[in-house]
Amino acid sequence: MTREYSWFLKTPEIVIEPRWEAVQSTSRQIRVGGALLAGTRPTPTPPLTPIGAAAFAHELGHVVLRHHSAARCVQLSTRHLCEGDANVEAVRISSIAWGLTHAQAVALVDAKMLDTVAGQLAGEKMIARDPGHKHACLEARDFRARFPAEASALPVLPAGCAAITE
């Protein structure tokens, strides 16, 4: 094994938690909540809902980009940059893993972000919302800015996002 790929041996395990409603990653595991699974019973390789697939790709993006050991991803003041990078990586992962076109993968990840936007604007307590994240409206704007060619085909952000600024 070359030294360059030795980090891959320490990748997180995937844990399905039926009563949980989010996706989260740490350096040791990626937790997938049962509410993001298609169907009612988890199986060893459960099918994901589209939102769950995009959320899983985002968390896997953190692993691929090795964010759990990157200094800028640990520091609270710069962690949001890593979230944006993981969203971009989720597009690439979604294209590869599910055979989507680039535009379809952008739309899939955007749909996941719109789901988070809707929840935050409705006042839902978001498990994934930690101090390292910016408001979901800001993260959605950042994501769309990274894909200007596809952004015009995406749904308009909710009106409530207009009031959310840095």
C-alpha cells in the first residue's frame, strides 16, 4: 500500500439509525437516519430517498476531502468553507454513484439544500445546524454561485431567504 492512500483504511463506518432524521459524519462514522431511507425497514444496503442520497453524498464528500483532519474544517470561523466544498463534492459523488448527469446531480444536491432551507425558515430544530454552518439560505446561495450554468434551471429560493444576509 502506498503511503498516499493509507488514509483510506481509516474511513468511517456507515451506521443506519432508524429513529433519527438526519445525516452526520465524524472521523469514525457516517450516521444515516431512518427518515432518509426509502421504505420502512432498514436493510444492510437500504435505498435512500433523493434527499437522503444527496445528504449521504455530502457527508461522504467530507470523508473524500478528508475534512475531519483539516485544520480549516475544525476551526469554527472557517468550517463553513468546508461545508461548501462538501456540497460541491456531493455533486461529483452523486454523478458517479447514481449515474446522474452533472445537471441532475446539481439539482439533487440543491433539492437537499432547499429541504434544509424550508426547515430552517419554518423554525424546525435542525440537527445538522451547528455553529460551523451558515444559515441554509446562505449555503444554498453559495452552492448556486458555484454552478452558475445550472442555477437558472433550479427552483427559486423561498422568499424568506431574501431577509437572510451574512
